Amino acid sequence: MLHVVKRYWFLSSLVPVAAVTLGDAGESVASLGRWLQRHHGPDGVIFSIFLLSGLGLDARRLKTGLTDVAATLSALTVIFVVSPLTALALSAAPLSDGLRIGLMIVALMPTTLSSGVVMTGVSGGNMANALFITVIANFLGILTVPLGLDIFLGGLGAASGVPIPWLAFMVRIASLVAFPLMLGMILRPRVVPWFHRFGVSPDHAVGVINGCLVLVIVWIALSTSRQTIVGDWTVLIQVVPLAVAFHAVLLAASGLLCRLLKLAPGRRESVIFMGSQKTLPLSILVQVAVFPDYGKALVFCVVHHLVHLMMDGYLAERLKP
């Protein structure tokens, strides 16, 4: 049991974080989370996550990831084409505005920065290509996320009195994602020797710290949406199947593209995991900044992240050579 908890420490930590935040009848824990949300707490955490992610990116490995063009284009196709179209199709179901908004926010996100790369490596895939997909997708997200919100949710946002300032939001994403990511990559050669001096693996340290920061983001998100969840537990009955269906379609599309392009084991894994996974911090930033009145949207962002971690964790073990 101790080995399982240590190996899956992030998922194990999510349970007490959720239990304490949602089960605190006095709302002292949730009140602190909401205070941080109102005072730019998510912005600071997201900046730190991407800065650390940049420290964990080795430019030499990124260069080797450039060579597999077919895998890179396949993953980007799933991220930026298949994903929003899938969400658009699923949104035709009788969903509340909050769930429809949450589904589309997640669909427009670029790929995750850490878990997808790790799972690609665990399953015997090309981690260098996974790293390259991560970087290129998150840089493209500066443009695609604000424009996608305007295209797919502009009508709903305007009808609800929530216009989507896509140009200002583009600048905000660039300052909280692209800038710290580049800064981290620039600082990596100076910072990494300090980790080695203390006998610590920089990649492992960055992964653990980033995992803890993501837990902080989840806590702030749960604090903000606590009243929605506690007030109506049945929302999870809708959210979980929707998240499973959405992620399953992306996995199936990724697998189909690999089959059509005849991507053998060793090349397909980066497409499967990087194409289907979505970054949580940026989705929470979008929800809090643009649609703060839709608590169900935030619930979907958090639940989908948990769902794709569990589904892909199982798949990574099955694909392991």
C-alpha cells in the first residue's frame, strides 16, 4: 500500500485536498482559497508552474524531438482540431450552460506539461517528441485559446453579459505561460548545477514541486466552486460520464491517426498521450477570468483532469514494453 501511495502520490493527495475543502462546514479552508482567487493567487501559481516547467525542459532533447514530424503534426491535429470539434458535438446533448462552457474550455486547452511526457516515457515512447509537442502546443495556445473562446463561446458569453476580451486575454496568456516557460529554459543551465550539488535530480524535483502547485490550483478551484458542488452533488453524475466520453474520443482519434500513418510503438505514444491530455492550470485561469459565475464549468475542468490521469495511467501501464 505504501508503494502504491508513493507512486501515485498526486492522485492520493487529491483525495484529502478535496475532502477537507468540500467537507469543511465552516468554510474556513474554502474562504482562504477564495481570498487567494480574488488576490491573483492563481496567476502567481500558474506563473510558477510554467517557470518550473521551463527549468525542466532540456533544449537538447527538444531538438531531437523535431525529427518526428508525422507524430508532432498528428498530436497537434488532435489537440487543436479534433478536440474542439468533439466538444462541439458533445455539447449538442442537453447540458447546462456551465457544463457546456467547461467542456469547451477544456477542449480548447493545449496539452499538459508534465503528466503526458511522463506517461509517454513509461509506455516506451519518444519523450523528446513529447517535450517538443508540449512546447509548441502551449506557444500556439497563446493564439488558439482566446480566438477559440471567441468563436465557440462568444455567443453564449455575450448572451450572459460576459464578453470575451480575446486580445487582452492573449496578452495575459503570453505573460503567464510563454514568458515564464522561456525564462525557465534560459535559466536552466544556471539552476540545474545547484540541484546536482545537493544530490537532487532536477527533473524529479521540478515534477514534485509542480505537482504540489497543481494541488494548490485544484484547492483554489474547489474553494471557488464549493457551493456549486455541495449544493448539488448530482452534478458529478453528469460531469464524470461527460469527461470520460470526451477523453475516450480523443484517445480513439489519436490511436486511429497512429494506425493510418503507421506509427509504430515508440512513436505512437507521444501522439496518444500528448494529443489527448489537457493542461489544468490554464483551464482554471480561463474559467476564473472569463466565466467566474459558472461553477459547473470549474467542476468539469477539475474532474476531467482527474479522469484523464486515471484513464491514461492505466493505458500507460498496458502499453509499457
